[in-house]
Amino acid sequence: MKLIYTDSLVVGAGLAGLRVAIASKERGLDTVVLSLIPAKRSHSAAAQGGMQASLGNTVKGMGDDEDIHFQDTVKGSDWGCDQDVARMFAHCAPKAVRELTNWGVPWTRVTKGPRQVVVNAEKVTIEEAEEAHGLINARDFGGTKKWRTCYTADGTGHSLLYAVDNKAISLDIPVHERVEALSLIHDGKRCHGVVARCMITGELRAYIAKSTTIATGGYGRIYEVSTNAIICEGIGQALALETGVAKLGNMEAVQFHPTAIVPVGILTTEGCRGDGGLLRDKDGHRFMPDYEPEKKELASRDVVSRRMTEHIRKGKGVDSPYGPHLWLDITLLGRKHVETNLREVKEICESFLGIDPAKDWIPVRPTQHYSMGGIRTDKTGQNPQLKGLFSVGEAACWDMHGFNRLGGNSLAETVVGGMIIGKYVADFCQENTLEINTGLAESFVDKVRNEIDELVEGPGTESPFALRKEMERIMMNYVGIFRNGPELEKAVTELQALLKRAKNLGLKCKKRHANPELVEALRVKRMLKVALTVACGAAARTESRGAHAREDFPQRNDKDWLNRTLSSWPDENALTPELDYEELDVMKMELPPGYRGYGINNAIAHPDTDKREKEITKILSELGDDADRYQRQQALMPFEVPEALMARNERLCDNLDRPASAVPGEESEGEQAL
């Protein structure tokens, strides 16, 4: 048995994992990162549109601050998020953007003077302040009051990943590539590392560490069609689930992106609509104003996906060999804009569709895109059940997204969450000793080795590829954008049958080293458990909240369901997870549950909402008119981040003579729906 020791172990070399590793290394800690692929090929590179941070540099972002970003995030989550975490995130996002600038990210910049933009299908000229010239630009995204999504054309994730990976290289952080974690090493109370397999040689290794951070991304590939990279299979979540101790949070919260191209499901960024693109039906009709007259194409992502699906159900989709779709029209933006700010979209359309989006409409429909659920953590990123186990990014339920993520908040979470949680990981490593129990490590290595022996030498006959294909079909058909009781129960029943069959997996290729069939067999059993946590959580949650839309329970039910789903799998032979719930305390919320601003307000109110609103009114009145926004915020819901990140953010509008309310073309906050 090969043992490798380190202080801070990070599983996953995307933006979130690398940022945690950097924080550990900067503290002088030995740090090792494990990755299925070279770091610069991580799924973070696929993020196109940008990351949200309230810099307030542009004329359409003037007056933005942490308060507005926080409110947008909470409303976007449909009041399912942890508001403390949302506050921590909104406070640190500007710091992360500026840090990334110092690391070499070539942000798109503001040019002073007049420029033409498309707003609500009309070309409008706006005047950028002379003082803003050269500062970081921002574009509009769905569900936000201000233009705050910082970007580098439509290759933002690519730019960020290269800069952060280069920073990690400069710090000599080792990334062990082509290595897959297959089990957590733990004693039921503390995590001590992982058992990992070299995908080239087949060698099993035990990585022993003070802290173990899971940053493996989402679980989109349990679905048949997803915008996720093929490595986003939920294995990190499965590793926590298989401990029988660690819990996952909100696994039923799965987001579908409105504009993935048909048929392959590759993403076209929300920046297309943020920059002024329109959605059209088979008749060329722009239909979103019919459903959401205020925000139109820039309603929150879950809302647009549902409206598109409803419109297709009415027979307004475009027939194709791959099923009905709708059109994304960015031709009105002009060729120069498309080739400058949406160049990745142009290349995708040329390569996969054979069209020119500067003159042709793009065939799109909603497709699985993001996992709000993940390994449940506290505000420091640590799992409450297993000391020393941390998680960050899409792998985690930290939980700033609740039941729906705003566009631009995911890329932001990777680096902001990595910045914050990385400091807490470093603190943990400095405050705790390395506990080495080689017997414990060997027992977990033996368990994985026996699993591989059974697959290679056993009498099993089931194909891992066939089981996976069935799982993907079930999830796509029964646990999609719209959900209902009978279909969810069918999904659970059929997934349980697949999990039973997975006990009889067999391989045609008997190699123990570079063997894709063995890799698939090791993963599919774990993926089935992740799929069951999603389906079971969705079946149990008899309400609609954010991206979880029950046709048989269309109301958001704060009275009975203002809580976070927790899933665990204490019996490894069980066919379903155990579910319990973590209540969200209205009396501690800075922003009590209210109307999101979409459709009819049919929410069932929580009994404490009115009480909390009155308490907030009283607190603010006692502060008086002289209190600034920082004092008001702290009085309502104090929050903390590591001391190095507590400083206030500075913005251009703080230094300009003209008030933010005088921005031309800007609606008042009261006129905008979220």
C-alpha cells in the first residue's frame, strides 16, 4: 500500500479546488491536488458569460453594492439559501475579482463616452463616465437589478482557470493528474484522506491529510443531456454519501439552463440574452414578454426554462429530428459584437451547427446545467458530520444558491468560496495534527481493491454502460424541469432496480490499468446512489421552489417546506437514502420570504414571516435616520468572514459627484421585478 502524506488534500483541480490549494500553500502548508484530467481542462473553463461582483463601474451598474447583490441572490434562490453565506459571498466577490486582476485575468474594460447597447430589443446609447475608463466592465444577466457580471468576452471561465492554475504553478503546488478518488478514509468522526486510483497504472494509493477538500463539481452527467463536462458525474458527492455519516444537502435542486444548443446540449451563455438576444418561437414571435412582461428574457434562469417548456407544450416549438426547440436570436447585436463579445458562441455554432449566429438564429432548448445540491457544509466549508472534510464550489451545498442559482454566481462562487473556505481550511490544518492510522487506511484500500477484484474476476454479467444509459434516460424523463408524484415514484422504483442490477456488474475487458470499462463500472454504482438522492428528495418535497417545480404542488410552501433536505446512506446495502431536514430560521433572516416577482404570488407564508418583518421595522427605526447601510445590515444579521477579507469595498460611485439615482436609462429599484 502506497501512502502519501500532506497537510491539505484537495480533490478536484477546477477553480474552486485550486483556489483552496493556493490558500493552503500561501500559509506554508504542504498541499496536494488530485485531478482526473490536466487542471487547465477542468470544467471551469466552460463557463462563458462571467462572474457577478458589485463593482458598480458601468453606467448601468452605478449604485450597485453588496446589499443589492445579496438581495438578488436570496430572491434568486427562492429563499432557499443560507443568508449568512449569501452575505459572505456578496461581500467578498469584489475582492476576488480584483485579486484575479492581479493574477492576470484580462477583464473586458469600460471605454469612456457613448456606446450602443441593446436593451429590450432596442438599440440604446449610454454614456460611460470618464472616470470609469479602463475599469472592469459588466454585462446584464438574468434576475439582477444591476449590470454586475464581470467578463472576458464569453471566455471568462477559460481566462480565470488559466490565471488561477498559473498562480498554483508559481507556488509549486503539485497536481496529481489522471488520479481518481474512490473512497474517503474516515473513522466515523473525522476524515483522514482518500483512497485514489491511478487511471493509467491502476495503482491504489492512500492519501493521508489533515484536511480533505472535495471540489469535484456537479452531478449533471446523471442526466441524458447536460451542458456539463463528461467528468461531472457526482463522484465527489457519492464519496461523502458512501461514508454513511456525511450528509448531502438539497440534492433535488437541479437547474436547467434555457439556451443549450440542439441536439448536443452545449451551452450558449446567458450573456447572449444579457447583451440583448431574444427568444423566438416557430413563428418568429418573441414570446417571453407574454409570460414575464417585466424581465422578459432576463427573468431568473429557472423561470425562463419553465416558460420555454410551457411554450413548446403549446405547440409553438420548431419541429426537428431531435424534438421541438425554440430559437435564440442574437443577430440584432450585430456582427462586430458577436465576433468580439460572443466569439465562443460563434465558434460553437459554426463547429456544431454549421451556422453563423451573426445572421442565423440558434436552435436551443432547456438542458440540465447546474447542481445546487452537494456535500452539506457549514459556513466555513466543513461538513458537520465528518471533521476535516471540506467541500467547495458546485460539489458543495455551502448553501448560497438555495433552489436556484443566478447566472454569474457560480463562477463567482468557485473563486469567492475558494478564497473564503481556503482560509478556513488553512486554519484547520494549522490548528490540528495529522492523525495517522495505517491500519485504518489499509482497510479502506483493501475494500476498494476487493471491489475491483470482484468486477474483474467475478461472475457478473451486467454492463456498466447499459446501466448508465438507463439511469440517464430515467433522470431525463422523470426528474426534469417539471416534476410530478407518479413520475418521481416511477423514477425511484426504476433507479432502485438498476442499483440492484449494479451488484452483478461484469467486465469484458479484464485489464486493471488503463481500462475505461473498469472506470465506468466503478462510477456507475456511485452515480446511481446520487441519482436516487435526487429522485427521492424531489419525490418527498411536495412544493415548488426555484428549480424544483412540482406540477401537482405548484405553490412555494414556506409554512411546511422552508427547509434544507439532508440525505445520507448509513446502510450500504439499502436501496434508498435516508432523508431528514434542516429548518431555515425566518427570525434570523435579513430578508424574510417574499414575492420573487414572477407570475402570480401563490406562496404559502411561513407563520414567522410577518413577525420578522415587524421586528426588522422596529430595529431599523431604533437605529434612526443617521445609521448608514453597514450599520443597518449589521443590526439585522451580523456576519463574519476571515479577518483579512472584512475590509469594506470601494466603488467608483463612492467618488463621483453625481448620485447613482441620476444614471440615464436606469429604472428605480421599485420598478424592477426579480
